Amino acid sequence: MRIQSRVLGAVEQDLKKAGFPPLAWYDALLELSRAPGGEMRPVELEKQMLIPQYSTSRLIDRLVEEGLAARRECKMDKRGLFVEITEAGRDLQKRMWSAYSAAIERHVGSKLSDADAAKLCGLLDRLGCSCDQAAQMSPNTAATR
Amino acid sequence: MRIQSRVLGAVEQDLKKAGFPPLAWYDALLELSRAPGGEMRPVELEKQMLIPQYSTSRLIDRLVEEGLAARRECKMDKRGLFVEITEAGRDLQKRMWSAYSAAIERHVGSKLSDADAAKLCGLLDRLGCSCDQAAQMSPNTAATR
DNA sequence: GACTATTCCATGCAGGCGCATTTAATCAAG
DNA sequence: CTTGATTAAATGCGCCTGCATGGAATAGTC
């Protein structure tokens, strides 16, 4: 817990000092930029990022507010919508990656050999294994399933 | 990051379902209960728990509000004060431990042998090593040193 | 076709955090 | 003793989160 908090904090600080928004924005922009057509449903995004539903909704709010993404109507299912990344969004994602990758290298890569990193992954994966799947999702969604 | 979030989330959920307050309260109560006389200065608590200064101040607020701790005057240094754990505080700490230890065993202990746990610790420690010390502290404190 | 259940997304509210600043006491010089 | 710097703790403000709920569209049932 201690180490995770330190490393994540350090990386976020690096990004902030470089004048970039929080990591969550990067994660979302990356997912969107990889999606076919640069657009996806909020539900998809939610599943990819493992964050609760309302959190997705508000993250999209902020991205739209900054002109990094746009909400588009979904004709197949009028409850839903599409989120589409804009050019500005793609651009920011790329620029953030340079700072982000440097931070990762600085705070993680440079401290562990590839073999050690693999060992670490292996050990951590065992912890995640049978963690009941509902627990890390939206409590909302989890409760109703 | 993913695993840490899951495991911590699962443990916190277990505590919450058992009707207990957040983990941070337990950490604070444990520190206090171990301190000589059951009391310590906020600054000490801050260092032990690796959380920022204002966060300590507010955590103490909540503990006091619930009657788990009390603020006592500090005669040597009138800027400061002592936080003293109450009987109710000691009691809660003990009751929480039963739920907390069970959660740890369930989500961590049962999934890793002692040897594996030791390996994991070793690998993680290397990540925390030369992480610049100021970064994980209060930005306030960090900036002025 | 009417009714209920379910899914998708948004939002009001309360609480917590980070940041900056404030207040008050101590320390360090001259 | 006075002045300025430093340290301890608290707090106002804005943002983010979690929880619960709301409204709108769809799917399933008889």
C-alpha cells in the first residue's frame, strides 16, 4: 500500500508539474483513441477503466468541457450515446505520453530489471485472481447483478 | 495499480459491511494505542501515517467528534497539543482488528505463501527506495524544506 | 398491447482531499 | 527587547468521490 501510494503519487506529481491533467484523463483518451472511429459507449469505457458508472459520466463531462471529446447521439439505442475523441484530444494524449512514459521510467523502470518486473507481475496477479469480481466495479452495478 | 486498487477496495468494503469506519481511522487508533500514555502529537501521527498535515488535522477532528480520542493541551509548546485515545477508541481499535485481520487473510494471506510474500516485499521495497522523500509527504511541508 | 423489469446515463447531496492561507507560539539574531 | 523566520495546527475554497436516486429508452412477459 505504501509503495503504491508513493509511486502513483510521484508519477501524478510529475504530470502535474509538466502542466498536464490527471492520469485518469490520459487513460480515457488512450482508450478512446484506440477505439475504432475514435468513439465508444460510456459503458465500454467504464468496463475498460474499472471505474464506477457515475465516475465515467463525470470524467466525460470534463473531457467535453475542455474540448477533448464530444458526445454524439446513438441512433441504435436512444438511451445511450457515443463519446468521440477530438483532434485536440488525440493531440493531448500524445503529448501526455511523453511525460507519462518518462515518469514511469523514472519511478519504476529504472528500479527493476525486466526479470524482476515479470516476477512482480506474477506475484501481484495471484492477489487479483479470485477477488470477487463485483467488488471492484461500481457498487451500483454490482448490487443489481 | 490495478491489483492494489482491488485489494484495498475489497478490504475496505469488508470493514464497511461489518459496520466499521474507514481504514485510516484504524491506523490512527493503532498508532495512538501504541504510543506511551496513549497520546501523541499530531506531527508524530502525521509522520507515522505518511499523510499530509491538514489530513491529520481533520482525521483527529472526526475521531474527537466520535469520542474516540480527545485533544489535550500541550504545556511545553503552546502551539501544539496532544491527542489522547479514549477507552472507546481502544475498544473500537480492538474490535476493528478482528474484522481487519480476517479481511487481510481473506484477500492477501490466503493467496500467497510466506516465501512469496517475502519476495513481493523485496521487490516493492526497491521501488520505494530512492523515491525522493519529499514527494510522498505534505506538499506544504515538502515545499518549505 | 399494457406492465414490469432492466439498462444507460445524469445529477443532487454529503463528505473527503489538495492547495493555499491564517493564527498563534517558538526560535534566532542583533 | 524587538524583529523576522520557522514551526504547529486549523480552515476556507474548489474539486472529486461515493451513494442514492431520477428520467428515459428498451426488453421481457403474459
